[in-house]
Amino acid sequence: MARRIHKRYRVTGTLVAQTPLHVGGTGARLETDLPLAVDGAGRHYIPGTSLAGALRGWHRQACRGAHWDAQFTGEVGGKAAFCDRLWGFQLSGKDKGGIASHVLIEDAPVATPLPPEIRHGVGIDRVEGRAADRIKYDRQILPRGTCFDLDMTIEVPDSCADSGVRAALGHLLTALKHGDVRLGASKTRGLGRIKLNDGSVFEETLGSRDGIVSVLKARANQRPANSGKALFDTLCTVDATKLATVACPKLTISIAWEPAGPVMVKSDVEGISVDMLPLVSGAGETLAPVIPGSSIKGALRAQAERIAATVLDICLDKDIPGRERFLTHVARVDLVETLFGAPGPEEKPKKKQDIGPPRAPKAAGPVLGLGAVAVDDCFAEQHIKPDAWQGLLDAEAGDTKSQAPLLSALQNADLSGFYPATHVAIDRWTGGAADSFLYSVLEPGGLAWEPISIELDLTRLAVLREREDVNAARETPTDGNGASHLGRRQAAIALFLLTLRDLLFERIPIGFGSNRGLGAVKVTSIKITSPEEDADGWLGGDFLVGLSRTELTAEKFRKSDPELCKALAPMEKVWGEFLKTEGKA
């Protein structure tokens, strides 16, 4: 049965990846564990389902508690709220029913093909400091600067007011224009941020014969470029103001830093004359050295685990074998899991005696997953031409002392601060060089880096030990142990700030070779931006007001700056109360 619509809006534009992007596909690949999605023409693309899921998720978050239902559907809540009426829904259980989405999103193929890259991930064993057993994987990514064609149609159903659809669309386009939407995998580990450029919106009236004819003529004649720019700007500026949104409560943290020595993440690519090279990633048509967000987040998580395990007196069980050892160690503290994420439950193969009716679970534990902390990839400010980098890989060693071909390639790539360092292991018996243990590393130097960008989503800290509905976090006074949800949420933030303090004091190395002279970083300042208003009580009043008004520096900590001490007082109180509830104060 046809649906009655009287108007629709067609949105076109270009989506640009602000960070590398991974939208997974099906089928195995020889070169990677997690390949990218490929359409029938062999092009990389973002499926319409992936875009629709990310945009719907943003829309639902923005209209939660903003009374859009009463304003544009005549109802307050109910089974067919404004978001559901626009994006579609399906009821489960006894109440069967639902409607299809009025938002139609086409697949978004790559508009500017850039060579895909391979990123490797590995878990670090908490006892031995090496790669954990069977926690090694790689994924294919599209580099930063990759562009996609956006084609989206929003129908105006009879059950929703046109003014509401226009206002909601204006907010959504504004979020895309500002890069506030992430999609794909590893959204909290440096990937998935997209931004809308060159957006256009066309209004198509379908309630009359003349309107339908004009729509057909416009599509047949191909609208002139930028003809929909005026409506796009109107939706984002005028119409969006007619509808209030609920901004996602989050802390934005910007860390200005500089390397105190060579800092790099090792690439899996080897050169002819150099065994280990720093990881580089695409940045448009050029390359740049990069520290993946996963590496920075992993270093911060490991330090947070040390702090929490120390004050809570939680020891490592060294007798657990294989993969389970790593998964058990990273799940020691619920504060850390909520901040940095937790792996999903694994489907274990059934044994012979397990075949039969499913058994009830032993305990209904917390359902964790996506972490509250998201860290973007950090790129060096110096860019390298791809041809120059390939010349560096192909450079021969030449004379051992001069290394003339390699040094010439470094000069051509404008990488005079890079230096090939030779390492060798010493035989413990003869005192000479050990056989087959000579290798070289191209150590980067003289690089300036972008600030490290971190976001802390407060809604992910809603309920720690019992993952309930986000809105219930403000209504439920305590968890099962008698600690308030607000107190535990503030304790998680305090733990993260303690981790950032250790980063300020140069206690957290980053990247490859951190036990062999590499990875030392010097943080010059940390700037924390908290929500402008805390009407919903996510932070408990003025919890972070003082910190959001000052820059954190190591010098202020060492000199016990009065302004800083005043700003940190709420944090110290919260941390002390948390330790008391745990019986460790």
C-alpha cells in the first residue's frame, strides 16, 4: 500500500573523512582480517544502512527529553514518537506493527579513490609486556581525506509536521557539517569521524500535478551546481533554531605536546636498507607520520589500570593461560572498563555434554562494550609526498658508514630530522654481536605534532556496575553496593584525570620501543572543556567548572598553584569518598 506524502527534501553533498575510516565488508581477504566494504563495481563505499544507523543514532540522542513528540506529533512519548515516525520502527512481542523509514539513504561510493591502508592492532600482556596470545588482528582502512557522495531523501509524512522535519533536518545537517557524527568500526580508537562539505538541499512538492511535473523536469535537466545551497543554509540557521536539542554531554580534552625523543609507531612495511620504519598514513594526496588513536588510548588505559589496581589492591592472576589471560586482566576494574570499553561476550564452542536445551546464565553480569573515552589519530604536521616516501623505502644501504643512498632519500623527502639507528643484541657468552640480531630503525626527529584530541562521553558513564537505561542513571540513587551513580561517574572522571596527570609528569610513554629509549613525550598543557550547562546533573553541579577554566601544566602541579588546587578539590573529595565505599581509604 502506498504511503501518503506531500513533500520531500533531497540532500546531496560530499562526505569527507576527517579521520581514517573502516566500514567492514564480507568475505575473507588474504591481506587483512577485516576488509572494507566493496560494491558490485569493485569500489569502496559506505552502505546506506551504515549511514542510516549512525544518523538515526545521532537523531535519537538529540531528541531524547527535548519534547519533540508533543511539539510535532501531538503526543508525549508513546509507541510512535517523532524519531520513530520519521526513521521507522517495528514493534516486537504481542504488539506487532511498525512503519518503514521516511529517510531514504543511498549507498555512498568513494568519490576520490585513495589507496587503502592496513592498520595492525595488538593487545599487550599485562604481566610480560609483550604481545598477548591470540590478540593480534589487522583491518583495512580508508585514509583521512577520502570523499564520498551523499544522496539522502527525507519524506514528510502526514503524521509529522513539515516544520518539525525541517528543524530536525537542519540540526542533523549542522552536526554533519561540524563533524559531530562518527560511523564504522573503532569509533573510539581514532576512526570514523566524517564531515559534510558542499551540502545542498532541494525541496520537492508532491501534493499537486504541477509540483510532480516540476520535480521530474528538474531531475531531467540536472539542477545547476549550488542551486540548493540557499535552502541548506536556511535549514541550518533559521529552521534549526525552532527546535531545541539535547546536546550529548561530553568533556573535550586537547593535549598540546612535543616529543622528548624519537616517538613512533612501527609500520609493518620494511625498506630495503631499513628494517623498521615509522607508520605513515594518508592525509589527502600526501602522507604524514601518525600515532593511531588506538595506541594512545591503549597507553592511557594501561596507566589507569595501574592506578586503580594499586589503590584497590587488585592483583594479577598469572596462572591463566592463553587468550583468557589478557581478557581477564583488562576486566579487573569496572571504572576502567567503563572509561575505555570492554570486549563483548565470546561465543564458546559447545562441548558434547552441552548439546541440548540452553541453560540459564550463571549470573547476569554487566553488558559493557563501547568505551566513554574516544581518542583521535594524531598526525605530524609535516607531510610527505608519496613518491618521496617510496624512494625512501627503495633506497639501498650503500656504504655502511655513509649510507649515502638512504641519506639522500631522506633529504629528498625533506626528512632531515630522521636518522637510521642500528641496533644489535650482544651474545652473553662471547660478548660479540649475536647471530641474526642486527637490525635498524628509522627514528623520527624534528617533527611537530597536532594536539591529541580526546572526548569523554558522559552518557557512557551513566551506570557502571549495572548497565541500565541512560535516563535511569539520574533516577536510580545507588548501585548494588550502596555507591551513588553520580559518585561513581565522578570517580571515573577523577581516575581519568589522574591518568592525565601522569601523562603531564612524563610517566606514560607512547608508541614503539618505549623500554628502549623511544616514546618519551612532553606535554606542555592540557585544556579541558566541560558542558556549558549541567541542567541534567551529569556532573553534579560545579564538579569541573574550575578545571575547565584553567590549563593543566606540570609546572602548576609542582608549584601547587592555588587556582589549580582549588579546581582539584572536588576531584580529591570524590576520589576519597570512592575509596571509602570500596573499603580502601
